Amino acid sequence: MSLLLLIALFAIAWVVLILPKQRELKRHNALVAAIAVGDEVMTGAGIYGTVLSVDGDTVMLSIAPGTEIKLARRAVAAIVPDPSAAADGSDSDDDDGEPA
């Protein structure tokens, strides 16, 4: 009986702790693989910049005119969505002005 309880606790811990971390790691690996020149990205430190070059495990970002930084590719936390894609009216809100 105690062995069954131990197995059940391990299964619950797996579902609650390990699976979400594996999903997040898989999502981040896909994001890192999708980085391309010209993408606007945000680093883990909150620095926004445009990708100038991708070379193996490093990326070169332009963060201001004349200011470039070299980062580890894995330091990129997110690819910032293109604002023109969000402004094309493809939101799913009703046109009554009130949030859903």
C-alpha cells in the first residue's frame, strides 16, 4: 500500500513540477531556433533590439543607433510581435467598445 502511495505521489509531482518545465524548455528552444536577422527581440534582461546577425550560438543586436551588443542566443527571451500585424483589425473583440 505504501509503495502505491509513493508511486502516486511521484506521478503527481511529475505532472505538477516536471512537465510544465519541459514544455517551457521546448517552447524556448523553438523560439531560439526561429531567431532571424531583422527580428525585434527582447532579452532576458529586458533589453529590446533588432537582430543584425546570427552566428552559431551568438546574436548581434542593435539596441540604439550606433550601439550594438553581442549576446548568447539563449539570452533572447521573446520575439516581439510586429505592431503592424496587430493593427490590421484582426482582434476578436466586438465593436461595442467594451472588453469581452
